[in-house]
Amino acid sequence: MSSEQPHLGALESLVGYRLRRAWSAFSADFAAAMEGTGLRQVPLAVLSIIAANPGINQGATGRALGIKRANMVALINELVEKQWIERATDANDRRALTLTLTTAGEAVMAEALQRIEGHENRMLSDMQPEERSLLLDLLSRIERRSPSAEAEDLGNG
Amino acid sequence: MSSEQPHLGALESLVGYRLRRAWSAFSADFAAAMEGTGLRQVPLAVLSIIAANPGINQGATGRALGIKRANMVALINELVEKQWIERATDANDRRALTLTLTTAGEAVMAEALQRIEGHENRMLSDMQPEERSLLLDLLSRIERRSPSAEAEDLGNG
DNA sequence: TATTGTTATACTCTATAACTATA
DNA sequence: TATAGTTATAGAGTATAACAATA
């Protein structure tokens, strides 16, 4: 019965479909690689932004990652509760919260990055270094085509 | 203030991060492109599998796409209700359901594929044809690294 | 009047477990 | 005993709207 490895039809050559499957495979392996750290994809991305931009505020962090303001709250609460970041009111704008990594936050980032290195090497093990950096470049070029995330409070003109 | 385009830190060179962002951009544009058709990503993929394998059964369809049995039910119900597919009990195995596109299903597929062509051209408009097919190839090679989906009923050995 | 962060809430997607009917 | 499909349900993740405090 040929139906057990069925044809993909139109999906076969769609970049969107391949992107979805690749993303799904990456996600699953990422989650497995992070087991025991208490980190998930989005919180790790948030930590990475804060680590690279100490004192950045909550809104700018979310905007950098396409995360809506409303969804940042629980995310930041979680990281504060785990004592991986510190949150303080910005002296120059008392509405805003500035974020910085704690020492524990730096440690968990270091541990995560080590695991992620293994994870990416595993997922990309059949690629030459040049293929890998080409993939990175091609993917980066797609991002710019997205309609900027937070159109939230704007009229839908 | 340099914080308005903050550094990405470790994310910068992670394929997983770029994959996520590219995927997210693709998803948003896909949804916009499908507006009015009533089609979403997964239902379209299901239609594509059925179109390419007339009479395939529900389980095999799901397995081809990494969709769990339990989640196939509502998905197939939706496509049947929209009269895009027909569902019949398999004469050779009365537990199984065989699926085929209706004429309306073929029409909606044709319409969707036309829109998707525009969508993919838009998302990949800054790529040369060779870059585009290279991207497709690199993405396809990632999929194989995924731990096969349905480990559902098996012991976790 | 606009912006930062907050709360409450809803919707989609995916996951698990327990069931039935057939094999 | 195993497999195809089903039901019910829970958990992420992400979306919208309305609000308070500050600018």
C-alpha cells in the first residue's frame, strides 16, 4: 500500500510548509534540550535581549521579539519570581520598568546556551558550515517582510 | 537611545530563533492571503494530502502531517461540513475512514494555491530562484531530524 | 492626549487519557 | 491484543479591550 508514505501534493515545494515542519522539529528538540532548566523558547529570548541590553525596559524588550505588551507581564513576572532578572522603575520615566539579569540569570543563560549549541548542532548535523550560515542568512532575510507586530492600539487603516 | 533597536545577543546567530521569526512572518502573511476562503494552514495541508492521495484514510493523513489522531477528528469534521471532502468507511477495514476531495474541494484548493503562490512570491521577493530552491532544500533536510510524532500510545522507553 | 504597564478574557493549537468498534 | 476513530479536557501561546499611572 503506497498510502503509508503518501504524496505531499502541492505542499512538496511550498517554503511555508517546509518552514512549518522544520520549525516544529526544532521546537520539539529545543524543549527536550531545555528539560530541567525551567526555560522555554520565549522566556529564553527575553533573557537574551535583557542580557544584551542591560536596563532595557519591558516594552522595548517585547517589541524586539514581537511579543504583545499584555503578554509580557506574566513572562516578566515568571523571570522575576525565578530570580533570573531584576525589575526596577526607570528614574527617567516612572511608568517604565527597567530590566537586568541577576547573577543567577547569567548562570542559567550560560547553561541554556551550552545546551542550545548541542541542540542546533544536532538539528543541523548534516549541513556543512557554509550551508548552515547560508540558511541563517536566508531566514534572516525573510523576517523583514513581516507586517510589524504591535498594530494593537492603532486604527486599522 | 540605542535601546529602541536593541541587540539580540545570543539570539543573533541561532538558527532556531531565525526559524521562529521567519515562520511567524510567514504565518501572518499566509493568514492574510487566505482571508475569505475559510482556510487555515493545517486544513489546507490536510486537503493537499487528500488531493494527492484520493481515498487515503484519516490516520495516514494525520501521520503524514504530524497531527495527532485526536486532533484529526474536528479537522475532518470541519472539511466535511464545508463539503470540501467526502468521508466513507473503508470496505476493507470497517474501522477506517477513507477521504476524497469533492468538486468544491478541488475548487477551493485551486483558489488557495493561487493565493499561496502570491504569498510565497511576496515573502521571498528578495531571493534569487536558486536561493529560493536552496532554502527549500535546506529546510527539507531539517525535518528528518525530528523524533517521529505519534509516540502517543507507546511506552516511553 | 499618548504611552507604560496591568488585568481579564477569549480563541487557537496541540497534548493526554480513556473509551468504542472493529481487526 | 492492536488499531482506527472518538470524546473530553487541559495546557500553551497569543490576541483584544479596558483601565491606572505617568508623561
